[in-house]
Amino acid sequence: MAFDIEMIKKVYANMASRVDAARENVGRPLTLTEKILYSHLWDVQPKVAYKRGVDYVDFAPDRVACQDATAQMALLQFMHAGKSKVAVPTTVHCDHLIQAKVGASTDLAVANTQSKEVFDFLSSVSNKYGIGFWKPGSGIIHQIVLENYAFPGGMMIGTDSHTVNAGGLGMLAIGVGGADAVDVMSGMSWELKFPKLIGVKLTGKLSGWTAPKDVILKVADILTVKGGTGAIVEYFGEGATNMSCTGKGTICNMGAEIGATTSTFGYDDSMRRYLTATGRQDVVDAADKVAAYLTADSEVYANPEQYFDQLIEINLSELEPHINGPFTPDRGTPVSQMKAEAEANGWPLKVEWGLIGSCTNSSYEDMSRAASIVRQAVALGVTPKAEFGINPGSEQIRYTIERDGIIADFEKMGTKVFTNACGPCIGQWDRAGADKGEKNTIVHSFNRNFSKRADGNPNTHAFVTSPEMVAALAISGRLDFNPITDTLINDNGEEVKLQAPEGDELPKRGFDVEDAGFQAPAEDGSNVQVNVSPTSDRLQLLAPFEAWDGKNITGAKLLIKAFGKCTTDHISMAGPWLRYRGHLDNISNNMLIGAVNAFTQNTNSVKNQLTAAYDTVPAVARAYKAAGVPSIVVGDQNYGEGSSREHAAMEPRFLGVKAVLVKSFARIHETNLKKQGMLALTFANEADYDKIQEDDTINFLDLTEFAPGKPLTLEFVHTDGSKDVIMANHTYNESQIGWFVAGSALNLIAAEA
């Protein structure tokens, strides 16, 4: 459970020597991001100045973290790697498979019964292979990582896109698919295209109703959901140093929503305070000795335009609280403009639910500031107009806020306290009445608000904002309520006004917990048995994917031409489907069921070219697979945006899809497709997307000449006999082409074991 101080000291020793060598080699001052990247190169010393956004580079991360939904497939793959123990510190966290419905104790008991088979599997695999295991109810993976494992200057990967949360403690923490995690757990290097750098200079200081959440909501509005793709965001300036460590974590967390590889902050006093409060004074002592290496060189922040590929400046003293949404986290609206925006767009003004928590905003400070608003409302005699729910980030947070009376404050307003888990943020919410599909509005402090994400209702307008704004909007029951200027009417008919939130950055009496929920692995796991029943509908051992036959793919059918936004939620939904994350055959029944068919504008209905009938996407894919007919998927911009779930790549691979051809990819999904031995291709000319017809048959003309930097040629044969020849770009290097040839990256690992 505890941090490994000797490992951290070793990282710092390497950092000092490698950063000095890199600075001399590059011939200029270095950003913090570059210092961490160069100090974690797989090679002993940096040999070249890598070209940003161009060169693929091998890195050696310090640790791996997996959440239970993605850990199942990752560990099933690791079992094929032939290793007796993980090569780097690794943890598994049970936070996704707990549904929010009644309240913490009831919901956790139900989850422990319904998902016992999965939890037992994860526990036994962790025990066998030297992996730390965090039990159901212990908390959300990213909050636990921040509390226990994150450290300034480190590099980690995690099988969840919000692994980036640890940037709040000065790490480069990056979300990946399970196959990437298996590489690192197996003792291999981890490959990443050397990222571009976006600098965000924060001036001024947050005050009043404005919170750290508003910083990333503003950045998301500026950059959009794909503006950070291929880049790392580095925050700096007086505004950054004036902010709490967990506030920094919130900002980094939602960097996933702009497509950023990760985000980070330089080491400062807020990190020292947080590390000390969470029992890691040894880390502070070690970090202080190399503090100059844990932030950018002074010249960088003095002249940032010379060192970053893009620069954004935000004055926190002028920043207004934001409410982003609906249906996308990058549509930002300042609170003062919400009334006009909502009326113009026909958004429901009545707020039905307010939800606080998720990995983004579940810290002590978040709960403390939100509770200050609730206390005011109680004292002023205001009955909340919306329902209210909270998810504490960890058992340590829950125990501490219960001790300090914060939970009692929430409960005075009838708040439902859900389990220390993801809950509604990932669709694990059994919301009463959601099945009616009524148009409604909810507000939450989560990170994503895609259609159907929280409750499965496509007509739920979900808006993302800070915990304190969630509290205010839920109490008022109005989306257009501005707590800075507006008043409320209390139960006595009196006009009252909420004051700006207040709260403690850290608990005055320190953190406390009786049982954090951690299980240490066996010293020797060789005798630990891992059993998977062949009749289980939750778990299924994996069979290797077939290697490429060395020939051109011909006679392929178009499975679907996806229109518009197609996230990993559209490709492989969460919610009730989470129960099948360890069973590839069963989970494949949700493949692309949320994607919009460009020809009909319907979801989960595509034409089966073998029968000319329409059927579900998985059913048509299975029909093609059974007939030995390959298929391809065509998509739009930023295809695969959202969660890191590799199921969105494994399902098409399992059902016979050979290639995904899109206008552009989200980073993690493109890598996941490559890892699973698929062809991840982009239109050389985006306008060619319009040439794809519903009954097309596709032939690859030069796949036998597959090589780095060489576009592929695809022939689309239409039913009238006409043809369109389309050029498709790719970003495969030699080793990645090796994954395709072998059938998957895992096939190569297993062959070398």
C-alpha cells in the first residue's frame, strides 16, 4: 500500500543526471514535461533531441494502475505473457462495478454479491502476480493513486483515461489500453509519440465562486475535445502555485476531455502540504533535494512562447464560474450567460439532480466547499429543489468527512451518500424514471457528459461544473441560477442569498481511516490458483488473434459508416455492459450500438450485404465473420474520443473487422487498435469520407507493401460497378507493423516469453 521511497529516490537520481545531459544535448532550457520525459527514456541516456509530434520514443514508466472494469481484460492478457510477477509496481482498484441506487452500504453489498466472481478473479490474479489490490468500496482509482502513489517527477500509466489526475502531484500520468499496461507489467518499454507541448499560464488568484474546475472548463472551451490531441499540457504561473494540490488534480483530470496525452504542474508548496498530510514526508524530503528538476527551467516560464508549441493565458482573478454542456464537455458557458444560452437552445431549466464526486472532484476540499453551501441553505431555511447525491473519492476521504461532520451536513438536505466509487459518472446509476426517456437537466461535477452517459437516457441534458456550483444549482433547482447575483426564496417566503463557498484545503485534524481497503499480494504467488469457469458469462480466457496471412485484404464489406461524434461510449458502452468486461464474446454484443449510421441516422441498425436486411451492428458483424467475409468501419473526426477502454478495439477485432478508416483518431484508441493487430487508418483527403456508400465492397491494393510513412491504397467498389480509389494515411512504425503482422502486440510478447 505504501509508496516505495527507495524507488522514488532512484527516479530522482536518474532525473538529475539525465536532465543535465538532455539539456546539454538539446542545447536550450527544458520544460518540466521534457525533464520528466527525458529522465524516463528506456535507454540509459538521451541520444537525440526528439521531434515533437513525430518521433516514437520508448519510455520506462515507474508504475501501473488498473481499474476493475479494464483490469479484467488487461490481466487476462497478462496471464498469456508467461511472467511470474509484474516487473513494476502495479495496483488494481475496484471502483467501476458498483452501481449507485439506494446508498453506500446497500449498493456495496449488492455489488459484492453480483460481481463476486469478478472481484475474486481480480483478487487472486493480483495475489499471484505481485499486484496490490484495492477492494470494492476502498475508493476511486485516481483519488487513491493521488493519496498513496503519485509523486512529483514520476511517470505512470493506467488503464483509464483519467489516470492523468496524478498530474496534480507533478507526475506525467498517462491513460492507456490494457495491452500497453501488459507491456510495462511484463518488463518491456512503453512507446509514445514524443508529444507536442501546450503551455497554460495562470495569472491572478481564484476567489469567490470560481474554482479549479473552472480553469479546465475554460481550457476545454478554448481547445475543444480534440485540441490537446498529441500534446501534454503544462500549467504554470502564480495562479498555479496559488492553487491546492487536489485542485491541480481536477484540472489535470479533465485534460482527458481535450484529448491531451496528459497534463502536469511543477512541484510547489501545495504539493509539499498534500504529501505531508497524506503521510509522505519522506517524498517531500527526497523531492526537495532535486526541486530544480521538478519544474521547468526559469527561462521557460519567463519566455514561454519560445518553448511551447501553443500558449494559453488565463487570468484567474477574472475567470467566471463555468457550466459546460450539454452532451459534450467542451461547450463552455459562463454562469452569467447561462440564462440566455439555455433559453436560446431550449435546454430544460429545471434541475432534477445534482451530483458531486467522481475522480474529478471528490477530494476533502471539494466536499468541504460544497458542504459550506449546503450548511448555508439549511441555516437560511431553504429546501433544495433538486435531488442530491455524493460519491466520496476514497474510504479515507469518506471516513474523514464523516468524522468532521461534513456528511452530516449533506444528509440534513436529504443527500444520498453513495459508495466510494465511480457511480453515475460512468453510467453506474440506477436512476428512477430514466427509462421513460423524458427531457430533463442534471448538473454534476464529473468530467464527461456524453448522451446517455450518466443514466442511459438520451434526453438527459447533463452539465459539468464545480462541486460548489452543483450545490447551488441543485438547491435552487434552476440551471439559470447565478449564485453571484441571484437570490432564493426560503421556506418562510423570505428572500435570501448564498455567500461564496468556503472550505479547508486539507483537514485541520489530519486524514484518518480505520480500514483503507488494501490487500497486499503474496510474497510468493506461485501456488495461488486463478480459476475461470468455462461456463461463466462474466469471465472468459482469451485465445490469440490470428496473424496476418501476408496478403491484401479483399472483398471486405462496409460494416458501418459512423456519423459525427463516435466516442468509446458509442463503440463499447459502459453502464450495464460493465458486467461483461472480462468476457470478450459477451461484451462484443455492444459493439458500435451507439454509433449513428450515416446513411439512415439510426443507431444499431446497419445493412447486412449478404441478405440485404437491416440488423444490429454486432449481428451483422457476426454474420460476416461466420461467412469468412472481412469488414471495415468508417468514422468521422476524433474517432474513439473518451475512455481508454480497449474493448472498443478488441470487440471489432474479435468480430472480424480488419480496419478502421476515419478522418482523425483520439490518441488512446488509435494505439489500442494497433495493439490488437488492426489497421488504424485516416483519410488522406477527408472529403473522401463522402464517397463511401452503404453497399461498398473494399479491396486493399498494396497492403503487401505496408511500410512506415507509405500510405495505403483502398478500392471502394460500388453496387453500380463504379469505383473510388482512396488513399489512407497511417502512423505505424516498424515495431507497430510487427504487431499487425503477428496478429497483436500480445502475440509477440507471448512468443518471446
